[in-house]
Amino acid sequence: MIIEKLNEALEKKNSEEVRRPREKHKYYPSSASVRVDGKVEGACARKEYWQITLEPSSNPPAAKNLRIMASGKRAEEAENENAKAAGILVDEQTKFQHIIPPNGLRSHIVVSGALDGIYELDGKKVIVEWKSVYGDWSQTHILGVNKWGKPSTELPYPRIEHLLQSMLYLDHYKGEMDTLYLVYIDRGNGLMREFIITLNASGTAHISSGDDLGDTRFTVADIYARFIELDGYIQRKELPARDFNDSHFMCASFCPFRDRCKGGS
Ligand code: SF4
């Protein structure tokens, strides 16, 4: 009885938040994506379009998933408290706003959000982005540890959407803060891994985490190009084509529009 009532309240609160109108030409860093060799990585433009135009969700997240997300947020916030105790926290929830300048008939575009933290390491300020994960896939592919607790055979690598967000921050703070620590925490077992990310002069990102993981195949300019593409769809009121097929993890499990998208409406 109590659980039912709590679930109802949680799901209602979430649906009201999702349906809050957004300012024109304004996007979140988490909406970043790129097109590499014709394939989209990061956020799906169609999902973003439906979210921004306040289309009702066909598959709203269940209370269970909302709780998982909320516990992840709390785990991330707790780490800033630890950073404060360690004497390295400079700022947290620092407002971030990057303007993509207007061009021709196109208006300016604003990418707006907040940095999780700014820390000071060896006398230098660095950007810190916290991400919490859980489950076998994340443990093996992101944290680099197999189910027996040994290093996995594949090199660990950050999620592309988190990398894109990190590149936006690094580009904005170029010359002021040139290193970003993308730190993952597994909320099931407390394992952690940090990726150190910098931008190259060409706009690609360099990633390391113990091992040198090389450069990205995409640039910051590629990310801005996709924000411009998404803004174009919104202004023309034109539904973007699907970026992913049904086997993609977003379409299979997480997207709040997956049934609507399948129906092709
Ligand atoms: S179901 Fe997949 S392709 Fe369709 S909107 Fe969602 S993420 Fe995009």
C-alpha cells in the first residue's frame, strides 16, 4: 500500500518535470551527439525532438528506474563531499553556458547545464564529471573489471555520450581548465575508474586511464554541427528520422518513446 502510493507520487512528479517547456534554441550538454561515418553516437535527435516539443511519453520510466537514477545522483553528490574533506573541492554545480554563434538566418544556440565539480590538483584547476553506473556491462566495459574482480580483457572506455559532454566543457573552458576527470562509480559494488580527458588542437579528445586510450574519431565541431541539425528540426517542426534501430540499447529498453517510434507515428 505504501509502496504503491510512493510509486504513483514519484511517477507523477517525474512526468510533470519532463513536460516543463524549455527556452527556444536552448539544449542540455547531455543532448550532445555526433555522426561518424554516417552512424550517430550519443543522444537520438528524434527522442530530443519529442522531449522538447512535449510529446507525451509512450513508455514513461517506472518508479523503480526513477529510484535507480535518484540513487546514482546521490552517489555522485556524496563524492563532492569527499572531495571537500580531501581539501580539493573548489566549486560544485558550476553553471555552464556555451553559445554557438548565429550564422546567416540561423539564430544562436545555447548549450546550458552545470559542471559537477571543479577540483584543484597539484595547483591546477580541473573539471570533474561524476557518472554512476551499475550492471555487468558497465563493470566490464567502463570500469574494466570482470565478474571475478580481475581486469577485463577489453580496455575500459567511457560511454560516448559522457565523452561528448566532457568535450563541450573542455572546449568552453579552453586555456582556463584544460583537463577533465570523468569519474565512474559503480553504485552496486563501489568500484571506481577515472578517465583523464584533454582536447587536441584539432578538436579531437585524448583519453587515458592508466593506459593511453588514444584520440576520438570525432571533434568538438562535429558535436556543434549536430546541435545545429537538431535546432533546425525543432524550428521547422520536422520530426527527425530514427538515429538508431530497434536493437540499440536505447530503443530496446530506455527510450520513453520506444512504442511510439516503432509505430512510425
Ligand atoms: S526508440 Fe530509438 S530511434 Fe526512436 S526515439 Fe527512441 S532512441 Fe530514438
